[in-house]
Amino acid sequence: NAGVTQTPKFRILKIGQSMTLQCTQDMNHNYMYWYRQDPGMGLKLIYYSVGAGITDKGEVPNGYNVSRSTTEDFPLRLELAAPSQTSVYFCASSYPVRSGANVLTFGAGSRLTVL
Amino acid sequence: DQQVKQNSPSLSVQEGRISILNCDYTNSMFDYFLWYKKYPAEGPTFLISISSIKDKNEDGRFTVFLNKSAKHLSLHIVPSQPGDSAVYFCAATGSGGSNYKLTFGKGTLLTVNP
């Protein structure tokens, strides 16, 4: 059981380049999320999805795009990379509960550096 | 505007002693609180949670206390072990339509010395 798998683990981009961070989960979770973590900061929500075909913005969506064509996959696209997007990106998924805490399962992270 | 605050960036304790990690929040609409643990180069992993209708939840060496009137929660680890050395994130979420979005604090780096 792989859980949440993110690729690549590391990437260096030049300013203005584009790339896609891949995320896939094998737990049949409806909900998926992208967070970024900057040094000394908490995790900030970029985008989330409550099911295939449905996505919505989080706290810090500018400069990113997402799509959710299947339950398993939730790629994050950076169109014009900027130094401010240097960060560690975490994908997560969860199964919605009617009551109780929504426990997210996270991937191992993708470290992106924009030079 | 930080809705979840962890004011101590780091904490150092001796093995076998108690570790107490603190978290404050400002949004009275939060209904659930979670603690995540993160090792370097790994993703956060869920540790323990508590509902706003409770004031304590215990799981082995880990206990979370909630003081709703003070908007404060704490994670107690007893006894602390070197393997507990990690960054601990406090997170909060609402209920109903927004209960799937977690708001995280900045984290506290716990170091347990042998």
C-alpha cells in the first residue's frame, strides 16, 4: 500500500520555466490537497479537490493550476516559475467523515528550487 | 492573520522527561484539532486529534489537552524518547462544509536528548 506518492522529489527550475508536480494516491480518497511549506512556516493550502472534476483555490493559489481527472491523481502545474515558488510541496489526501477530525495522509514532499 | 499559532519554534528536553508543546488559536469556529509529526525529508504524519467538545484525549504516551475558553491546546509526551525528535504541527479544522480544510501552525521543533 503506497499511500500518497509524489514525483519528483527534487527539482531545480529556471525563472519562467514550467513544470508539473505529480501526485497519486491508492487509498480511494475523495479529497486531495496541495500544500506548500516555506522555511520556518506552517503548511499553506494551495488548491484542493473534493472529487474528480472538482477543484478549488486555497490560501495561496496564485501562480499554480490543478486538475483532477481521476480519483487517484491530482497534478499541480507551475506555469511561469518564480523565485517565490521555491518551497517544499506536499500533496495529501483524505476520506471525508460526517463527524470526527478530517485526517490527511501526506506524501513525502517535492522540494522545488527556482533560480 | 495567523489563526493557529505555535509560539515556540523549538523545545529541548531530556529523555524520559515530559515534553509539552503548546498551540493557540483565534477562530472559535474550529471544531477539531490535530497534531502532526514531521521528520526531515518526510511528509507530516498524523499523531492525535481532539474534538472541541472534549478537554482531553490520550493515546499511549501522547495526550492532548484542550482549553476552549482560553483557545489553547497542548500536546504532552510522557516519557519523551529520542525518536520523538521531530517538528510537531498543530492544525485545526471546522465542521460541516469546511471540515476538510486544515489550518496549520508554524510548527515546533522538539529535540529529545539522550
